[in-house]
Amino acid sequence: MRLTLTQRLSLVFAALLLVCCGTSAWLQVRSSQMHELEVVQGLSRDLARHIARDTVLMDSHGLMPGAVRELFSQLMLVNPSVEVYLLDNTGRIVGNAAPEGRLRRQTVDLAPVRRLLDDQPLPILGDDPRSVDGRKVFSAAPLQVDGKPSGYLYVVLLSEEHDRYAERGATSAALNTALLSIGLVALLCLVAGLVAFNLITRPLRRLTDTVSRFDIDGAPRAASQENGPPVVDKSAGHDEIAVLDSAFRQMQARLGEQWRSLTRQDQERRELVANISHDLRTPLASLHGYLETLSLKDATLSAQDRRRYLGIALDQSRKVGGLAQSLLELVRLEHGFVQPVLERFSLTDLVQDVFQKFELGAEARQVSLKADFTAGLPAVCADLGLIERVLTNLVDNALRHTPPGGDIELALKPQGAQVEVTVSDTGPGIAPELREGLFLRPFNIGGARRDGGLGLRIVHRILQLHGSEIRLLDAPGRGATFRFALQVNPQSAEQSMLRSVEQHAAGK
């Protein structure tokens, strides 16, 4: 049989309460008995001494039977709860008034007698001559004959008649009342404990229900989709269950965010693979077609056609190689195989090198390249090769989509401890519906894809490794305008890079 936590706690509490009440009842009974014995022995402590002082029970010839019988008869009539015995110096019983066959001991241990005579704390229990192993409170006094110790007067204060009367329950009314009180208190404590356990475990039951529904759902859902954003209950203080509930809700929200992030990344990867497949299929099909034409019609083709077909095939081959290289580079960046090596260098020199790389292509497209920066621009701290790749991708994309007669401008501007880099063109720009996730997935502009959709994604990842961020700006009179910033201080650059690595690792 499976029990809930509340039921198990209730059973354990009931068992502990039962043990405590049983122990309390036993202690109550024991305390009552010891108190009664102490009172009886305290009141009759000097009884044997008074009897020994006022009555002559022994003489130089020994025990006086007549005096003993008369004394015992008088005491039994006056106080039926006492039993009187005469002991010699060794504790042997030499005189008694017990009926025939009722005496079960022939000697009495004198150690308790000596403790009583030494006025030690009460109650002191001594041997009961009418029981094999029973012990009762008593009164005792030494007897002397001619000034010499001759024995002891031993008076048992609770006789067999008292025991029989007590067993009938005639003297247990107060004890029964006390036990009834303990039972009522135990019942009230049990009810209060069950109610308290129910109240205490209510938040835990709610948390259990939430966890169960979270598991049954199968897919993490954001807390904002259920009950709004998770809120940390600062008033919970040291309430562990409330803290656990708050922590679970935060974990649930975090799992929901990670789930949506993984879903989004998976969708982006699917889109990337689909677009890359499409971009590879087109040049590969063209390459295959021209090579097949060269193979089948080699004898009939003129030298000029053969060179033209081979040129087209080579151009398509270069496209395939560029896509493969970009894809490999993106994979290395995404999986942390590439880490920036920081060094100080001049951005103005780097811009001039990049412009020289695209000078002939820009002239062929009738596009002018412009640089805008002031003298004395501070050097930046970054990875020279990776930043060159960023500028190359941005200028290449701008050159692809800038119409003849347009221009591409690259501006450098100091901004505090950073240098801002702005790359803009006079092309058609990027439509608003394409800007969401611009740097995370491929996109099309007028049916032409920019570098297989990988160029801006590579730029975004490189700058992310540097702790920087690229933004798309709206500049009047310009087309697509991109801006990012690089650190001047080496320490700031290192901190930005480390922070970026930690955030990327956490995102994974």
C-alpha cells in the first residue's frame, strides 16, 4: 500500500504521540505510586520507634509471646494496613502475626532498615515477608535488652489488605482522572498535528502537482505561457518549501527558454541546410551541364565555345568552393574551434588593405569605395585576421547589391574607449520583414542571396567572439548600413571576449 507524504507524516506523528502518551501515563502512574509511598512512609516513619519505646516485647530470656500477640492484635485492629514483625540482629524473623502458611520469607534484608534509620531520602523499600520478591515501605526501630541490641521491630506499612483494596480500584479515582486527561490531551494533539501537517504540506502538494503536470506535458513550457513570469517570493524567508517552489518555477522558465532556443536553433539549422543545399545545387547543376556538354560535343565545338564553357564551369566551381569554405568557417566558429588572438593594430591600414582587394571589382561594377576617418585614430585590440574577414564580408555584400554609379562608404569614428566601424552602401537596403534574425539565418534580397546566407552569420559570430555586436541602422539616403565597435583597451577587450565565451557556453 502506497501512502502519500502527508499520510506517512501523520502515521509517524500518531505513533510518536502514542509512545509519548504511553510514557507520560507510565510516568504519571509511577510518580503517583512513589508519591503515595513517600507520604505513607513519611507519616508512619516513627511508628516502630514509638511502639518499641512504649511496649516491652523482649526480656533477658528472649521473646515475650504474650506481649507480642497482644501488640499485634491491637495494631491489626487499629490499622489493618500494617503488618508487624520482630527481627533478630541478623534479620531473621523471630515473631509475627501472619496466618499459618502466609509467611514466604524467613529473613529480611537489613540494608534498607539501616538506610531508614540513617534518615536517608524516602521512599525506602524493604522486603515483604509475605512475598517472595515483593518490596514495600516500612517503619523500623532497634530493640534493646539491658542496653544491648537484641533485634528490630519491623512494620510493613501497606499490608495485603491494602493491596487487595487497591486492586479493586477504590483508590484510583484520581489516577483515572489523570489518565483520562492525558488521553484527551493526546487526542487534541493528534487532531491539531493532522491539521498542521495538512497546512504545512499544502504548498508541497501544489508543487508536486505542478511537477507532475510539467512531466506529463512532455515539452517544457515557459512560465509566461502559464501564470506569467516567475517571481521570487522574497517574503518566504526561510520557508524551504516556498524557496523550492520558487526555484522550480525559475528552472521551469529557464527550461522553457532553452527549449524554445533549441527549437529556434534547430529550425535555423534546417533553413540553413535547405538554403545551402539550394545554393550548392544550382552551381553544381550548371557545372555538371557544361562539363557534360564539353564531353559529348567536344569534337563539334569551336575553340571559342570550348573556352567559354570552361570559363563558366570554373566560375561555378569557384562558387561551390566559396560556399564550402564559408560553411566550414561557420562550423568552426559556432563550435568554438576558432578563438580570437588579440593584438593591437590600426584600423585605417586594414581598411586600405580591404579596399585594395575590391578595387578592381568595384571599378568593373562602376561603384566607388569611400573611407571616412580622422587622423590620429587610436589603434584597436582585436584579432586582425578575423576583423579583416568581417570587413571583407560586409564590403563584398555591399558590392553585390550596390547598383552602378553607387558607392560604398566605410567610416571609422572614436567613441570613448572604442572605435565605431560603419559600413553603408546605396543599394536597395533590407526590407523590415527580413530584419528579424538577420544575422542568424539566410535571407534573400530581390531573389539574390548574399554569400549563400552565410556572410552576415559569420560576421555576427566573429564579433560575438570579440564581445561586440553588429547592428543594422536606418540611415537616410543610404541602403544597408551596418555598425559595430571594437575595444581600444587590451584589458577591456579580454574581459569582453571572456564574457562572450561564457555567454555562448551558457547558451549551449
